[in-house]
Amino acid sequence: MADGIKANLKLTGISVAVILVLIVILQNTDEVETSVLWLSIRMPRALLLLTTFAVGFGSGYLVHLRRAKRGRPDEPTPSTDLPVED
């Protein structure tokens, strides 16, 4: 039961965050000039915000995958001292 509530809260939180991001992006449609190294790019501010959000989300997801692959250091390691039952 608690897992279902936790999943619903997580889904609700993600949905609210996505809706807020979309509102901010859609309200910023003015064109801006962005310089990256030697490039100067003119684009709508909404596209710049969406790109920044996507890069941040992708970076966070990659860090999550890397940590999940390594395993968490706070997880207890299985002990081999326990007696084995046949």
C-alpha cells in the first residue's frame, strides 16, 4: 500500500515540475543571442530554456545510472559468516 502512495506522489511531483517548466518556457518566446565558445547563435529563449533543461536532466540521469551501476556505499554487504542451513 505504501509503495502505491509513494509512486503516486512521485508521479504527481514530476507532473507538476514538467507543467511548471512548460509554462516558463512558453512564456519566454523572445529571441536572444547566445554565445558558446566561438559561436554566436540567435534563437527563441524558449528553445534555449528547453535545451538547458534537457542538458541538465540528461546529466542528472547519467549520474544516476553511474551511481546505480557502481552500487551505493551505504548498502550493507552480505556477510559470509552466517551458518548455512541445508
